[in-house]
Amino acid sequence: MDTQHPRPWHHLAAHQVVTHLESHDDRGLATPEIAPRQQRYGRNLLTPSRGQGPLVRFLLQFHQPLVYILLVATIVTLALEEYVEAAVIFGVVLINAVVGFVQEGKALKAIDALGKTLVAEATVIRDGRRVRIDSTEIVPGDLVLLQSGDKVPADLRLLHARDLQIAEAAFTGESVPVEKSTESLPEDVPLNDRANMAYASTLVTFGQGRGVVVATGDHTEVGRISQLMASVEELQTPLTRRIAQFSKLLVVIILVLAAINFALGLLRGQEPVYLFMASVALAVAAIPEGLPAAVTIILAIGVGRMARRRAIIRKLPAVETLGSTTVICSDKTGTLTQNQMTVTSIVAASEHFPVSGVGYAPEGEIHAAVETQAGEQASPDSPSGMQPSVNDLHRRVALLECVRAGALCNDSQLVRTELGWDIQGDPTEGALLVVAAKAGLNPEVLHKEHPRVDSIPFESEHQYMATLHEQGLGRPRVVYVKGSVEAVLQRCDSVLDSGARRQAIDPGAIQARVTELAARGLRVLAFARKEVDAETSSIEHDDLRSGLTFLGLQAMIDPPRPEALEAIRICQGAGVRVKMITGDHALTASAIAGQLGLEQGASSSTGAIDRPRAITGQELLRYSDEELIDAADETAVFARVAPEQKLRLVRALRSRGHVVAMTGDGVNDAPALKQADIGVAMGKAGTDVARESSDMILTDDNFASIEAAVEEGRGVFDNLTKFIVWTLPTNGGEGLVVMAAVLLSTQLPISPVQILWVNMTTAIMLGMMLAFEPKERGIMDRPPRDPKSSILNTNLLKRIAFVSLLLLIGAFGLFEWMIRYRGASLAEAQTVTASVFVIGELFYLFNCRSLTRSMFRIGVFSNKAALGGALGMLLLQILFAHAPPMNRLFGTAPLPWDVWLLIAACGVVLYTVVEIEKSLVGYTLQGDSFQKDARRHPS
């Protein structure tokens, strides 16, 4: 016996499976066999993942190129006995590490959550006796008994099934419970269609069954998903990739400039100690120390904004990643759809009745269709085809009998909870109860007026359910039947017309109507009735072989969310393509996609289409990796898809250069959620596995919240770009000032510790205020950023260089003026240099509130945080210059009022020059394109 390697258990006959597993189909395993099997196969648990400990995660915060330079600077300043500078530099590094460690949050627990889904009790047969055991003790060969409400404890090959239905939506994406059977199936049947198998972590919703365990723990299908997740590499987001690239480039520039600076100084005969300090000052100046903390805080503020729009971020970079998203791969069931089966069409007495309203709320109406001149009925979507009138409908006896049959031949209940309307029982039966309520019938009252006497439960072999009811004293009893069209139609010899008269039945016409409904992706049930003697107390299958009167058809579907339609339209208008990847049937998926307006093909730019073609999992198996990349890019709908195929599709899209967001709520979505650039899980209907694998959770399970999150993500990236454009001129200007001092053999205009003061305080008091900048108009009218583009385009780099040059002129010019013409001390002159940088950055902050328009056009008071931060920074800088403790710590000195006026004038000049430059040319935030953006959005 070997269950370590997957076998086609569904293809083998039941007795072959039992023989291969050395078990018994009645007595199960003998007690002496249990221990050896547990030793061989292990416990029925998933292997937990090994995460990094807190110490390792904290130390990894120092594993950054820019941090290495600051650590080296700390060592150099210690060697030169500049203890204050060394302490301040290392303090900055330590603060950044603590912020990063705290914000990183809890590690991924997806595999642990998967393991928890298996921990439960199960009923097994051992030694011919029924016993209740911990599901972790189950071994291959055990006989497991299943009944409604049980969670399947392991992968089972079913040996017996009586009306057995299992909900596999969280596992395969199937929107309704799957009817199970025991017959052998072809070997190439996909996992979704293996009706003779029950898989670990799925839920029994109806009936009873018995199966033999074929796989436990890591060898189950859910265990295989766990292994897929373990094999998925942690991905860098677009932001972290850009920051990493930027950091490496900056490291090279800093080292080269420091080396050149040191070499030039030696050639000019300057002291090595002076040159070491100058090189440290240059390194400290060029490093944007506040950038890591700023990125974290700006993202954290974005997290708060998204939370208010019902999107909870688990990993900070996901905020920005949403703004970069080019493709959203969405699960269908419960994400794009209601996950609430809804009757949308009824056919009775040869008439078609469209039904309005969606979900389990009994809100909506049954409409009478109007015949066209050609004899065809008007579309239910057209105004002329919708004439609701409950009174008229009550005169249509066949319609009411069809609806009444669905409500009485029913074992489910429609209940109202604090969260709204819900179904206790089967979703399909729930839809029948809801449409009955829409017809003005109360299911509870119906059951009281027509008490059930007997019933024949649904069985896969017969494909129908029947119930016997009383109709009142002295009246014959009635049998209502519901089931598949084929099973019901063959038992009918008449049809009920609108006047309650029995007419000859036309099976061909009914089948034509069924074909029409099925082509729209609807699930169709047939209904019939038969009157029997008032003394009849029980019914058998033989009683229903013939003589039934056909009542009509009810067609249902899991309807799309109305808000998802608008969200998809906005996403597609913003250049974000939406793809449906589901485990449901191709026809159903295609129909829903058509209703949602999903666009087919990479170049589609129009609105909704009738129905995109769906590619099935079976077709994907035949695709090579190259063919899959093209198919993934050009196709909007994928149906009957297995978990590993979802993973392949995400990888294929990423290989084409897309930034992929994957949404889902089930166990089957977990590996793809983890592989995608950003995984989006559902908070209400989502499994623990999906939530723990995701980067973001939607608290309302609403696809429309994704559009809001994309909008917020774009706003966050805009603000990050504004911060970087604002902060880099400070580093550039400081570096240029230090290099100018070395080249001109002057004293250092600013010390390393003063540079750190400028960089850190302005980043916190000024730069952070850009995180509160409101989103600019038209943010969802532009395409996504090119994932391969750098954070800054060529034009913004020119602006950074230009402002750096202005700061160099102002800071170095005033430093030299203070030394040469005012006879100021070095402390006073260095205080002036630091203050020019601070005041220059203060004024430049208001330039950067918009990279394309003037502050006066976007609103002076629209970001009150920026005004408050500017006032706070001004007060801090006055303390920096005039408070004795600050003078001792930073080597500064008080300045006269006329010097402060000159410093302020530098800021005003900088602001005015940049505003003139912005008015002459407009910079776009996207790519390297250059356009008159200010003219496109004048206000």
C-alpha cells in the first residue's frame, strides 16, 4: 500500500480502492493496524512553516545599502573621537530600524491557518464499530462517516452516498453544493468534477455518506495547496523594487563622490582628518535619512485612509502596489457575485416571467412579459417587457403553482438576521423560497396550509425530490416534484395552462426554452405536480413514474454585484484590466462576465460586451508556457481552474510585465494570492487561509472597494513622489556645499550633526505633511504607471538638480558672506547655512504640494497639516539657533534679525523661481512623458 504519491482514486472502482488500501468496506481498519499507519504516514496535520524569529527580523532592518554607509560613518566619527556626531548618526539608524520592525507586523501565517482547518473530530468505523476520534488521528484506509454539518477530515473516495451534497466553494470555486456519487470516473476528469471524491476542509451541507481515506495531512489536496504556498517566493512590490534600485544607485554615487572629494583634498595638501570629516559630511548629506521612515509613515497614513473605505492593509507596501496595478484577477463566487443564488426567470404556461431583485432579500417582483408582433417575448431588460402587477400574476395559476411547488418541495428556511437575510440550508432551495415571497406567497404560511405528509429526498440516481401535501379537508392530496428537466419532463403527460387547465405537453418546446435559458448560464429546474387520493400517506418512486402535470421552469444564477459593474467600468477606464478566474462552469462564468462588462483582449477599449469566451482548466493543460502567457494576457474569463493553474496564470501575467492583484476568498485562492503582487482577500466570506495569504482584506467583500483602494493607492504614490522630489534637493544641495568647501579649501559650511538635524527635522515636520495632501483631480483618468519605470522621470530629476543648485548658491553664498564680510564665527556661519536649507525646504514644500499646478489653484488651506508643519519647523529652527542646549549639542549660535531676513529672502526667491518654472512647463507624474499638464487641468 502506498498513498504517498497521488493516484487516480476517482478512476478506480470502489472495491479496488478499498483493496489497495488494505481496508474493509464495512468493518474498516482493525485497531492493531492504526499505530503502524500513523507511524508511516504521520498525523493528519499540515507541516507548519518555519518563520524568522523577532531578532532576525530586527537585524534585517539594518540590511540596506544606505544603512551600511551610515554605519560606516558612525565608525569613522568614533575613530575621530567625534562622539556627538557618532551618537546622532547611529541614533538615526536605530530609530529607522525600530520603525521598520514595528510596522512590519506579524509574519505570514497562511500554512498555520491551513493546518487549523483540519483540526476537528470525525466519525470513523474501526473493528466494525462507529467511534468518534480527533481528525488528526485518521490514517489512510480509515472508513469515515459523513452527515450534514460535518467538515470533511481528509481526502476520501466515496463508497456510499445518499443525497450527499458538499459545499466546495472555498476549495474549487463551485458556487453551489456539489452532488456526490460513487461511480468510477474517467482518469482525466478535473478535480472540480470528481463527484466520487470528498476533499479535506470542505463542508457537508446535505445527506449522508461513507468514504475511505486515501490521503491525509500534507498529501491531501489542501496539503498540496499548502506546499504550493510554501514554494511561492516572497515578492518585492513595485515600490520596494524602486526604492532598492534607487538606494543602490545612491550608494554608488555617494562612494564615488566621497572618493573624489577625498582624493582632490589630498592633492591640494589638505589634512586627512579634515578630509575624513568632509567625506563623512558628504555621505551623511547625500543620504536621505528620513526617507525610510517617511515611506513607512506615508504608507501607514494611506492604510488609515483605505480602512475608512473598507480595505484593511496587512502589508504596508500593498498600499502603493494597488496604485500600480495593471491587472486584477478576481474570483467569481462571492467576489464579483452575491454568492446568493437568485431566480431570474420563470417559464409557466408557455409564458416567460422575468424576476427582479437579487440575493436572499425578498425584495423584487415577478414581471409579466409582453409578446412582440413576431410572437417573441420582449427582453426582460426593456421597459416594454417589464409590467409588474402582483394582481395580474395571481390570475396566472400555472405561474403560482410553479412558485408554490418550489416553496413546498423544499427543506430550507429563509431567515432574517442582524446582518440581513440569509438561508439555512441549500442555496438553490433558498432561491426558490425568495421568489415565492416575491410572488406574494409566505413560505411559512404555505407549509401551515399544506402540511407535508411524506417526501422522497433528492438522490443523484433519480435527479428529483418529491413531497406529499394536504390541500384541505375533503380534497385530494398533492405531490409536488422538483428536479432536473430530464428527470421531471419524462414523468409528465400534460402541462398546466394559465387558466389551470391541463393541456397536451410539447416536450420539444420546453426543451427549446431550457436550451435558451442554459445558454445564458442559468441553472434550470423543472417543477410538476400530481394529485393523489386523500387517504394516501406515503409516496414511492413507482408512484411518480408517469401521470405528472408539468408546471414550469425556474432558472437561477448567482448574480453579479451591482456595484461590481460600476467598479469594473471605472477600473477599465483607468487602464486596469479585470479578469475572472473561477472554478465554476464555463457557461456560467461567461454569462456573468458578459453582464459585468469584462473586456476581452489586451487592446480592448470599449465598454461592456455581450459575452467573452471562457478558457477552461482542461484547455490550459494543453498550453505551453509561451502559449499560456499570450492566453493569460488576451483572455478575460478562465473557468474550471485548479489551484495550481491560478498560480500559473498569475505568473504568466507577471512575466508579461503586469502588476497583478489577485482577489479571492477560498482555500483554492491562497497560493495565487501569495504569488500575486498584491493579494486581496474577502473579510466576511473569506477563509482564514485566504486572509492570512493576502496583503489586503476587504471588510465588506465588495469588489467596488478594490476600485476605491486603487484610487487611494495612486494618491499614496503621488504623495510619495512629491516627498522624494521635495527631499532630494536638500541632500543634493548639502552635498554640493561640502564639495564646494573642499574644492575651495574653506571650512566646512555645515557639520555632519547639523546635516542630520536638517534632514531629520524637515522630513518629519515638513515632508510628512505631504502624506496628508488630498488626491488631485483626474487621478483615475490616467493609465497605470509603467511597472518598469523609475520613481522619478527625467523632468523631475531636472527639477531636483535645479533646486539643489539654488540651495547651493543661497547656502554657500551666505556662509561665505558671513565669514568674509560680517566677520562671523564658524558657529554663526554654519547656523546660517543650516537655516538656509531649512527655510528653503519650507518654501519648497508648498511648491511640491502639486508637481504641475500652483498651490493657489489646488487650495492654500486644503492641506492644513502643511501649514501647521511649516509653523512648527520655523519655531524649531529658531530654537536650534538661539537655545543654549541646542548651541552646545549642534555647535550653533544665535543670529541677528537682519540675517534672518536674508535667509527668508532665499526661501521666497526659491519658491518664486520654481513657480515660474512650473507655469512655463507642466510635468507629468507618469513615466518619462512630458506634456502641458497644467493646461490640461487648469484648476
